[in-house]
Amino acid sequence: MRHLIGIDDLTMAEIEQLIETAEDIIANPEKYSERCHGKKLATLFYEPSTRTRLSFEAAMMELGGNVLGFSDAQSSSASKGESVADTTRVISCFADIMAMRHFKEGAPMVASLNTSIPVINAGDGGHNHPTQTLTDLLTIKREKGRLDNLKVGFCGDLKFGRTVHSLITALSHREGIEFVLVSPDELKVPSYIKKDIIEKEGLPYSQTEDLDSVLPELDILYMTRVQRERFFNEQDYIRLKDSYILTPERLTRAKSDLCIMHPLPRVNEIAVGVDKDPRAAYFKQVLNGKYIRMALILFLLEAAK
């Protein structure tokens, strides 16, 4: 039984295989339209979501499968105190594969230890979001034509941003990667990400609070929002929420082939005027998320046979 709890559950060869499958799905959608006929995906979303949940549902439907589940923990037996372990045991009686988003770090891992079907982590607290990482890798591949030899800037909330942590982990295995980490001091990348991943792999990186000074060097700019839901102190959130706002004026300093990414939702960290810029790839990311999740569902169901 294979699960996807963290991006390191996949080898680089398997990630490349998933990207290849996703690109084939984009080119030949009819070839995959009935591949999951008779199969059911359960979506267990204990935390609000638009893109991730609907992306999973659309992915399964376009593979010819069906979807069941819940989008609010209050509409499930969790509101009665049922444990994650028991919920997943129940769900495995009804579905062939499940995608779980949970506010508690490690909940999808608990689910994977208590079920007989593949579990996909659709985001657990501030920890991991591996399918967003696969989405990001597919987007980089399609926009830049490669996953190697890139200078990648991450900007905004690098402390609580699970998408940032997962993408740094994935890119650390590629050749010629350099990271530029742009954030307020309070929202820097956690020390374990730097020590256990970036420094362990011997990758060059820099940290700064000044986006403008590094913008001309970047091949990829990955913007993130300051996440209100991760703060215990409302005043800290208000003080930091507008730390970085990407505008058309700022982008005049950037490369002509810069790829601008964002896991969404955005608040105001990317001005709407940037949406018309051909370098803006964040809505393409959304669509890529559907295709890579289609590839992942096929991969995990095949592994479960």
C-alpha cells in the first residue's frame, strides 16, 4: 500500500513519472476519461479549502470515478468526538482512495496507519502539502522547461507556509538550485528546514527582508500570503500582513522570463494588475493541480492493486 504524506514519500523518478503522466493527460484527455470507472475518492476536509478540494473532485470525475466525503468537520462525526483513526477506518469501507486535509500536523499519517486504502495528505497544519508541491513542480516544468539550474525566490510567510516547506524539500534534490528566502524576521524559514534540508544538501541560499534587491536575479518568484489562521496574536498578523505586495511597477526590475507563482488564495500580496502580465503563472498552477492529482490518483490506485 502506497500513501502520499510528504513529498519525500516519492522518489525523484516517481515525481518525473507523475509529471510525464500529467502532461500526457493534458495532451490526450480522452485516453484517461474512464480510467477510474467504478472507483470512489473520499475527500475528508477538516479545514476550509476551495482549490485543493475541488481539484481532487474534478480530477476523479474526469477520470470517470465518483466522489464522496465532507468539506466541513462539523458535518462529520468528528463533531461528536470521533477520532481520525476511527473515521478513516469507516471511510475505507466506502471508498478506494482518500484525500485528507487537517488542521493538526500528522493527522494524515495517523489516517494512513489505520486504513486499508491509499491516503493522500491534502495539507496538515503548517507541516506538509505534497500535492501542491507536485502542482508547483509541474508548473515550473511547463513554464521553464526544466526543474534544474534555477534561482528560486520564496517571499512572504516562510515560517508557517507548508507549500514553501514542501517545495524546498522537493527542489533540494535537483541540480543547480539556489534559494533566495525573502521574509520579515518573524516569518523566516524554520531552522529545521535550513539545517536538515538546504544545508544538508549543500545548496546555496540567502536570506533577506528586501524583495527589490533580489528580484532581478530570480527565475522563479513564489509569493505566499501571511496566514491569519496560523497566528495566535491578531496584532502580529495585522503588523505583518502587508509586508510584501507585488505590483507591476516592482516587476519592471525582474527578468522577462520570470515565472510568478502563488499557491492561492491571495489576499493583497499580488496586485490584480499583475494578473495580465505574461509572467504570472498562478492561475495556470490551479489548472495544473487538477492534472497532477489525476496522475497521482492513477499512480496510487495502481500501487494498491
